[in-house]
Amino acid sequence: MTRPSLKNFRRIVVKVGSSLLIDSDAGEVRAAWLAALAADIAKLHGEGRELLIVSSGSIALGRSRLKLPRGALKLEESQGAAAVGQIALARIWSEVLGHHGIGAGQILVTLQDTEERRRYLNARSTIAKLLEWRAVPVINENDTVATNEIRYGDNDRLAARVATMASADLLILLSDIDGLYDAPPGANPNAKLIPIVESVTSEIEAMAGAAESELSRGGMQTKIEAAKIATTAGTHMLIASGKIDHPLQAIADGGPCTWFLTPANPVTARKRWIAGSLEPKGTLTIDAGAVSALRAGKSLLPAGVIRVDGQFARGDAVVVRGPDTHEIGRGLVAYDAEDAEKIRGRSSPDVMIILGISGRAEMIHRDDLVVGTVARG
């Protein structure tokens, strides 16, 4: 199969691990390397692409700033180190992107932010707004509050969840290895790089090894898990070496890496999830004009809703029915049932007056809506 080209992707998530970003001996950021990566990001940004960064490093930086000894940290020590390091990490990304005239926005997430639909929608909306403003979201797990029971445990899986949440076209995992090999390259000099993985099979999973870096909580196994998450959601993924200068430019130039391909696209995969995997919690009945608007690809506005049934919370799936009660589609609603009832049939400017807050203009945004064309199941 033909190798994809970086120029064909519009929304790209780049994951940068601690072992690449931080010099473990000095306990400081590899400034020259980061400047080169920022130049790559700026070039893609200048071409009109949307970039998101998932960056580790807060605990490592905090450990350095606090002069903590080497070795494993207790949970509360990791949380404290992260609190100190996160300030430094955010400043570093802000400055390095600012040199290219690019604004950066910090987003800290926990596992629940991508698993609970209400919080998922909040995080997704924040990411969308930053991208609309042409800022680069810099995302990390919120290690200051995450516990052993509720954390991702590595930023590979976090990056995959972020990529799916943002409907990214491509996820790039920069690693200390340039891709997936058919055998551990450190132990087998004849190991061969696999340039393209069309699907993550049990054979592919068996090729994954364990983590080797002191700073990294992940390894090839977590990268394969990330590939399964990303490709299932319609996002292509690649693993490439981040140990070189200008790693993104190297990918664009055809350098060694492993591509994990998906047959779907983010919108289709997301809408299949909405249509077939979520139990509806309520029903919105809409007028004929709204039915026409939805079939033309528009969002559902409060003005088009004539009836609200069920007890649902913001982010829940609901069924959308026309005035003849036939199902038009399904979507993730932007308001609780009580508020939806208050604003149904009203124009968008009235929403703030009625609710006393500046809510979302749409009852269901078109990105969160499936209109009778995506098969269920």
C-alpha cells in the first residue's frame, strides 16, 4: 500500500514524550531540539494546518526544580512535582511557539474528561475554539489530581484519546525509536522496520516490547494500544523518531517511520459511535423547517425544537424526530432536559436571556449529529 503524505492531513496531533523533551541528567528541556521541532510545527501551521500537541514533562521538570532525588516517587510526590513542573512546561511551549508568532493554549485533562460525555464535550469545544483562533492547544494529563486508579498511565493513549476527541486526521507519536520493528532492534541486528500497518492484528501486537526509558511510562505496547484507539476512530497514526532535529520535516521528506492506517475517517467513525453505540436518553421533536435544515447539513437550533421528552444531561445521546414522529437522526445534546425545555422554539439570542448565561447557539451541533445516513450497530 502507498505510504501517505504528511501534506494530505489537515488536523494533526503531535505527541512529545518526556524522554525526548527533557535531558534527564540536567533535568532541563533540550532547548535546541525543541526549537527545531517548533520550527517544524510553525511550517505546518503556516501551510494552514491545525496542530495540537500532547506533551509530557511536567513531573520531570518539577523533580528538577524541586531537586528531588532519583528513583520512584510516591503518588503525592508525583502530584506535587507535576504542580511545579506544569507551570514551567506551559511557559516553555508558550515561548517556543511565540517565537513564530503562534499562540499556545494549555489544556490539562484527566481520564474522565475523555470518558464522560459531558466533560468530553467541554474539552472538545475548548479545543475547537483554540483551533478556530489559530492557537495551538498544548495538552497534558493533569498529573496534579490524577490518581493511580484513574490515570492514563502514559501519554500515548492520552494522545490517541485527544486525537479522537478532536477528530484529528493524523496522530504522530515521536519516540526514541523510528517505528515498529518485526523484532526488538536492540537485541536483533536483523530486525526490519515495518513501514505500513494496515490493521493492528495479534501478530502486530506480539511485536511490541516494553518501555526502556526511566522517564517514560509507556513503550511500544502502549503505542500499539494507541494505534488501536486512533484507527478505530478514523485517525491515521504514525510512529517516528524524535531523537533527530526537525523530526516532522523528516517525516515529510519520507524518512523512516511506521504508519498505522485506518479505512475510516474521523467524522464517519465518530458518527458511527453516536448512531450505534450510545443509548438515547431522550427525544427532541422538531418542525419541518428544522428537518430540512438538518438534511442540508445544518446544526439543530433551539428554534426548530417543538417538543422535549426524557430526562437527559448535556452530552447525552438523544433521538431527533420530525413532526410526523419519524426518526430523523441522533446526536449529542448541548443542554440538559430542563434547559432544553425552557429554550425550545426560541431564537438563539433569547437563550442568554432565558437561561441567564451565554450558552451554545446549537441544541445539537452538526458535528455531534447523525442524520439517517450512518448505519447503526
